[in-house]
Amino acid sequence: MEKTLIINRDQCRQILTVQRCIPAMEKALKSVSRQQVKMLQRVMIGHDNGNSLAAMPASELSRDVTGAKLIIFPGPETAKAKTNQGIIPLFEISTGRLKAIVDAELITVIRTAATSARATKALAKADSSTVAILGSGKQGIAHAKTMIEVRPIKTVYFWDLYLQRARQACRQMSQLYPDVNFVCCETAKKAVENADIICTTTPGKTQEPVLKGRWVKAGAHINAVGACSANGRELDGELISKAKVFTDWNEAVMRDGGDILLSLKLGEIDTVPQLVQIGDVLNGTSGGRQNEEQITIFESVGISVEDIAAADMIYNRAKEKGIGTYLEI
């Protein structure tokens, strides 16, 4: 029996950079639209302590790889103790061989931000120079970094429900990017009103939107990534109704895209807007932004093939560089 390569969290951190992850996400998104992927949207088992076990399986046929992200979404006590973990087992489709087990924690953060970055590169105006980040935790900071990678960003506005977290994010990012101006804002409205790009990275678990259409200027691009169930949202119906909406996977958004589904349920929009998969734009089979005044939204609920693509990229790099530990399972 061939051995399995185990790649732990620190080893993933050595390999998984935004620069390496963006092209991997582009290939995955293109594969989705070419129907070269088989996947299921996440399934979850909830527990009384607030922890949920989530499973996100996918097969990327052109790469002969299949697997699933298995991860704990933490309840309050687990989040406080930081004991939640996750793994991604990778198998060869052709042989069924378990070729790797990859730590999942960093992948979730980086692949989400990298996917938003690729969508931003395709949809945001080329001269976009200001970014608003609503939600200043790990995902918000990762999004700020990736936006700086793909557009000539001069100013980043941070907002968070907890003001201290936004201040901390500004301090941290100022040390990394001394040429960029980081501004802590007391309200979401203040953060977004001058922003060319807006990234919503809040928990997205309530019906109350953190971003309202009347605050958003013409020509802005929004990456909406925090709401990943039908019961929570970040955007209001006014914003949905006046924007062109792109998705990571239409099927997933129609099940878990609370930004759209709740706006429809609450009567803020009359019908589901036309949804365009971002992979179709990247493949050249659908248009992106139509003019400089158009507002664009990338509605991302997170799909399993992104995790598998990132883990497979890590596996191939680790094998090439001699990183990780081989074990017989």
C-alpha cells in the first residue's frame, strides 16, 4: 500500500500564499462553468454546544482528484478556546488512493479571499483605489491583502461591530503596507460611502443587512462572502435590485445565498436577479461589467471545489519540495 502524505498547519502556511492561490481558484471556477466538476454543497450536523460538523465534497475531474473538507464550525466555547480543527483528505479518482491529508484551517481563509480577488480582478474598475472592509477579523484582513494584490489600492477603510477589532486591523495592516492609508470607521456607512470596492466579511447570520444599497456609490464592486445560509444576509434588497450579480456557483447561491433569498422572502425584491457564474466570465462565455457606472456584486457562499483545488495545489507543492510526512494509513 502506498503511503499518504500528511501536511500540517505550519507546513500549509509555508506553501499557501495568496499569489499561489489566486490562479488555483481561477482554474477551479473555470472548471465549474465547464462542468468539469462534481460537487455537493455543504452539509452540516449541529450540536447542543453550538459546534457544527460541516462536510464539503467535490471532484475535479480534469485533475483526477476527489475529496472533502471536514471541519468544525465552532460554537462560543470552542471559538474562545480555539480548539476547532479541520482536514481535507485527497483521493485519486482513478485509483481510489488516499494521497494526502491536508490541514484545512488556513485553506478556508485564503481560498475565500483569493476567489474574491480573482472576481475583483474581473469585475472591479481598473482604477479602483479605495476598499471598504466590513468585518475586521481574519477573513477581513485576508481580503484587504488580496485587494491590494489586484488593484492599485491607496486607502482601506475598516469597520467592525467591535470597534477595537477594526482598530487592531488598521494597526496590523499599517505595519505590512506602509504606503497604504488604513482608516478605522465607527459606522459601516462611513466606511463604504467612498469605496470603489467593498468586501463584506461579517458572520452574516442575521436578517439585518450590514450594507445598504443607498450607501453604495455608482461603479462600485462588492464581494459578499459572509452570509452562507438562507437564513442570514449582509446586503439589502435595494442593493441586490440595482446591481449585476455574479456567483461562484448558481446552484449553491440558490440554496444558501441569504443575501438574495432573504431579500426575496422579505419582499424587498420581486424576483431573483439574473445570476452569472464568474467562471463564465473567466472563460469568456459571458460578459462582466457593462459600464463604469454599473454596480457589480460577487455573491460567494463558498464551494467545495475551491477547498479541493487549494489542497491539491498544496499537496503538489509539498511533494515537489519534500514537505510533510508520509504515513501508512
